[in-house]
Amino acid sequence: MAKRKIPETIQEEEIVKILQATKNPQHRSAFYLGFYQCLRVSEVIHLKQEDIDKQQHLIKVKQAKGNKDRHIPIIKPKILSQATIFKALNQIPIKIGKRAVQYAFKKKAQEVLNKDIHFHTLRHSGATWLLNKKKWDIRQVQRFLGHSKISTTEIYTHVSPEDLINLEWESAK
């Protein structure tokens, strides 16, 4: 059986640096949605303004992979203001092609973080952030990502060495 390569992830502080360095509001919105909402690039570019329910704090992801629909909460990170989040959501629909968004992210990640990563890294990173920092359980992350199998979600979530060290030292107190 072939060994799986562990996908690279970035930390929340790193996505914030990328967002701060991104001048194009459409790119910034796409990157925000990729990390905090764990959306695939195709889901990002197909969102419409009517898919955003700001009153109920929900995003309706329609006809995602496997032609499945799902409703996900709008994530409120402590590190970003509600105004910043709504500003990103107001950029929907993203009027750029899928490849252009992927290229823009790859270029910005190289420029800001000196890392060769892809847009899909945001989905892995966001799922890991939900699990480790927001303390969601694996079933909540599975539903949020729209996976039918928990084994798929397990591929998306990673525990960083720093989190293991913090867990060990916190439990030793």
C-alpha cells in the first residue's frame, strides 16, 4: 500500500498575513472563504450573494462535489472583526476564474510566506484549525466539509507538533 504524503497546512496567523498583503478584494475574499469556510475553489467561485444568509449566519453551498448541497455556519474567528468578514462576503460572487484564483493564491503564499502551496491547502488548514483551535470534534468537521466518510475528513485534519507539546504541558499543570 502506498504511503500518503501529509498535506502541508498553514496556521491562522499565516492566512491573516496573506489576507493583509492581498490588495485585490476578490482575491482576499476567495482566500478568506478557502481557509475559514474550508471551501473548495470551485465552491468559492460558484457562490452567489443569495447563498449568504447574514441574519442566520449561514452559507448555502449548492451542488458541491458529488452534487451535494450543504449549509454551513459563517465562521467568526477572534482574529478578524465582523466588519472584515462581512466585507469579504460582500465580494460574492467572485468574478474571477478558478485558475486565476488558484494562481493568485499560489503567488501570494510564495511572496508572503515563502511557501509553495496550493489553494486547496486552505481547506486542509481550515479543517485543522477548526479541530485544533476552535475545538470542534471530528464529526462536526466532517459535516462542515461535506464528507460522507469520516476517513476522508481524517485526511484533512492534522495535529501540529506545537499542539501536541501544548497539550502535554497543559495536562502536566
